[in-house]
Amino acid sequence: MKFIHTSDWHLGRQFHSVSLIADQRAVLAQLVAFIEDNPVDAVIVAGDIYDRSVPPTIAIELLNQIINQICGTLKTPMILIPGNHDGAERLGFGAGQMKNAGLHIISDFDQMLEPVILESPSAGEVAFYGIPYSDPETVRAAFQTSVSTHDEAHQLLTQKVREQVSPTQKQVLLSHCFVDGAIESESERPLSIGGSDRVSHEHFVDFDYVALGHLHQPQYKGAAHIRYSGSLMKYSFSEQYHKKGFTLVELNHDGFVSAEQVELTAPHEMRILEGELNTILEQGKTDPQHHDYLLVRLTDKHAILNPMEKLRTVYPNVLHLEKPGMLIGIEQAMAPARLARSEIDMFRDFFVEVQDNELSAEQDRAISDIINQLTRQ
């Protein structure tokens, strides 16, 4: 049996006030095209389908389109669980009726104990169980227990699932959680503070495959069959070197066989550029990826007039600008005082930016006299 493990689509997300829906649509089109060319037995999505619990209409429309293509046109079952960004009740609306069309949404604890059974000649029956994202308070209320951490909650929930398993079936578990020791990214919303959100991988070792969501970097933890597929695309500049995509998983009658990461390419990459303004401007004139979403970190040590406007003439999607070079060699506590004593230096920088030439000696004396007169008033 082969199936696709994906997670953390975050449909409807904005990045520095820029909508990413067009990029998400393009990346999901690649996912659909892969299934067309390489039929699979199922697509499983391990949470954070939407970026917020009340998603914008355009995000709902995109999800509807993708489900119609995968479940309807391609006749491929989909299995979804809500993540911490999703509203479980909203995501699970109509789940009972949708399963007949091949869409299985596991959004509550009763559904968690009713596996989706799929069968293939190479693996026999495979039972897909899903643990919808739940904080300890929700688990405590539902099961009248004393759990206080995410780890204790997952220990209880995985035990409930294991009580339902059949020895004649292979077992796949979907979960949205933070496995202890795994690598996190800046774009993930913390599940709790103080480390109580960490979950031990030991709860998952008995399953044939564990499809994890929440962390945005593809990785496995504890064992090769306990894996994060990573997010659909990059959602922070800290992810500029991540390879985004989905995981193609294979099981046979003996259990886990392999997990292959298949890369997806967004129309706009997330990149960080660092250097002096003029160097970056020259680079941008011939950069084939000049439409990427950029964080630019300028190393110039002098004041610059309208740097963002200048950068966007060659890099139209500069989203964030940093100027650490202006404080190099200046103690943080002394920086305000240094700037206050350097009006003439700042004006010299301003003049160069506007006129592309330095002040003459006569002009320099005149401006110095004016500044001195103003500061004495």
C-alpha cells in the first residue's frame, strides 16, 4: 500500500500582510498532478488544514476544490484530522455524510476509536486511526481523568486507540503534536508554555506508521516510521533552506517499508539577502528569482534614504527590511547618544543619497553652522 502523508497546509495564511493563497493553490495543484501520474491508496492530512479556526471564504473554496479533485475526480480517499489552528467542530461538519464520498474527517474522540479501513493486495487491511488535536484540559474533561500535560494526554489517547486494534490489520496513526526533541520553526504556534506541550515518541512505537503534524520541517523522531511530513510550503524566513513537500509512504504485509520525501515548489520562495544596498540592487537586475518573498538585511553603516523603495525596483516582494550595519561597533546603550551627536554626519549621508555626490567644503561648513545654531536654541 502506498499513501501520501501531508500536513500543515495553513490555507488562508498571510505573511507580512501578503496573502499566500495563490502560492498554496499552485502547490496543491502539484500534489494533485502527482496523484494523477502516481496513483496512491489514500491521502492523509495530519492537521492544520486551515490557518485559523474561522477561515476566510477563499480558503474554504480552495479546500473544497482540492477535495473534489482528489476524492471526486481521482477517486482517492482522504483522511483528515484537525490541528491546533483548526476549529474541530467546523472542520468536522457533515463528516458522517462525507465518508461515503471518500472524505474521512476524524474530529472527535468517538471517531478516533473508529478506524478508516483500507485494503490493498500488498498490505492487506490497514486501519487508519486519528487523534484530533486536543489540549490536556479537553482530554481531562472528556475522560474524567487527571492528565495535566500533552504527554500524559497522548499516553491516554494512544492507549485508547491500541485497545481497538486488530492483530490482523496494519495500524496507521495520525496525530498533531510536538514530539520531544524534534526541530521546530518560527512559523509554528506554541501549543503551551514551559515545555508541557512536548510528547514522547515512545507512545507511537507500536504502530506501523505514525503521520505527525504541527512541526514544519520534514523529519522523523525516535524511529523512521514516526514522521513529520513538514508544512506544505515555507511560512517563515527561518525555513528558507527547508525542502517542502509531502511524504510518500509504503507499507506491506510486514509493516513499514519506506518513506520518501517528494518536493513541491512554491511560486515564491522565502529568502534572506544580506549585504550592502548597491550590491543587492546590482544582483537583483539579473536574479532569476527576483519575485521571491525576501527579508533584506543591509550591512551599510550610513543612513539610506528610502531603501525599501529602491529595493522594490528590482525585488518587488521585499517584505521585511533590517539595517543592523548602522549599529555595528556602537554599544546598544550608547546608540541614542551617538545618533544625537551626529546630525551633520547624518545630513552628509542624506546628501549623498539625494545628490549622489558629497558635500563640498563650503557646503559642509554652511550646514555645520546651521546645525550648530539650531542646537544652541
